[in-house]
Amino acid sequence: MKWMRCHGGLIGGLVLLVIALIALCAHLIAPGDPLNMVARPLTPPFTDPRFPLGTDHLGRNILAGLVHGARVSMTVGAAAAAAAISVGILVGTLAGFSGRIIDDALMRITEAFQTVPTFLLALALVSVLGASAANVVIAIGISSWPPTARLVRAEVLRLKGADYVDAARLAGRAPLAIAFLEVLPGALQPVVALIGITVGEAILVESALAFLGLSDPNLISWGGMVANGRALLRTAPYLVVLPGIAIAVAVLAVTLSGDGLARRLGILGRR
């Protein structure tokens, strides 16, 4: 366990780099549309050298689906996490640096969002907005920002009484300039610890939405592959196992990378 704590971040970073390279080179690894039917349906893995991971019930290449699905799942997950963190930073900074009335109002809104589970809120938003990659990013971003907002607010409250902040006030700088240019940079370091968790959660939520058919039907994703194979779980389990492993490995790699980065910056104590 001690070895994993020391080297988990490096391992996670390397795995994440490999996944990113696969996503970037998906068109070279598996040229063509991954939704095309290219062979006999339900070809088992390692029986046809042209399709090393086999084909699904429609004759689509599983390997092509995995590498192109990496691009969709990782891009949507990262974009959604970036949106959630950005909204959380904005709300947390305004709440922590503003007066009591604005702080109370923003925190009540934050608590209202936190009363609804992230996935259920994202599910409701995508159901209203429509099934598309952009709407999935918006839905996950809207439903995932409260933890970042609360953390940033706590750090801003701690730092806004610092001497350099008082000096900026005496120099006549505008309150918003002080909040975002003087206080916020010092409050961002703990947010690094949330990056891995937020990105991992976004990937899982995106996969769950795709599993329920609430993703872009013109794009292939790991969650959609799991959904397509669930009816054949007993006869062709690889249809579910392979994309399921991809989701698990990606989330684990992101989490380990975030944890390792946080430890390197001294945010998490070494145990």
C-alpha cells in the first residue's frame, strides 16, 4: 500500500497518457466510422486477426468502438469537469469575498443543488435539453460544481484577511480585482485535489447517461457500448466486459493522477 501511495500518481499519469494518445490516434488505429458494420456479427475476440477484439451483435468492430469511444468519453468527461470547476471557482470566490447577503444567497443555492444527487440532476437536465454531447457537458457541469464552490469559498474566507489583501485595498484596487487577482490564486491550490475526483465522476456520469441512451446517437462511447451489449451478457460477455474495463481503467487513472498531483503539491499529507 505504501508503494502504491508513492507511485500511484506516476502509474495513473502514464495510463492516462496512453489513453489520451489512443484517443488522439483513434483514426489511425481504427480508420473509418466505428458505427459501420464490417464483419459477421458476434465474432469472438482473438479469432479473426482483422478484428482482434471481435465484433458486436451488428458486426461492428469492438476495437474501433473502444478507441473512438475513448475520444468521446474522455473529451466529454474532461470538458464537463472543466465546466463544473469553473462554475465552482466563480461561485466560491464571489461567495467568500462578498458581503453576508450575497454569501448567504449563493450558499443557499449551492446547498439546493447538493440536495439532488449529481447523476439524477444531470439525467433530468439532459432529458430536458436533449441528447447531445454538448448538452451532456452542460448537464454534468451544472450538477457537479457545488463541492468546488464550497472549497474555494472556505479558502477565500481564510485568505481575504491577509496583509497583502489589505494592502491592495489601501492601494484603491477594485473589490473584484482583489478577489480574482489577489485572493483567488492562493485559493486554487486545494482545488487540484478535486480535479481527479471531478473528472472521474464526470466520466462515470457520461457513461451512465450513454448507457441510458441519453447521449449523441451519432457518436460511440463506452457507456453506449455497455448498453448495446447488456442483452447478450450471458452469451457474449465481452461486449460488456471490454468497455466496462475501459471505463474502470480511465476513472482509476484519472483519480490516481489527481491524487499524485495533490501529494506532489503538498495538499495531501503523506501517510
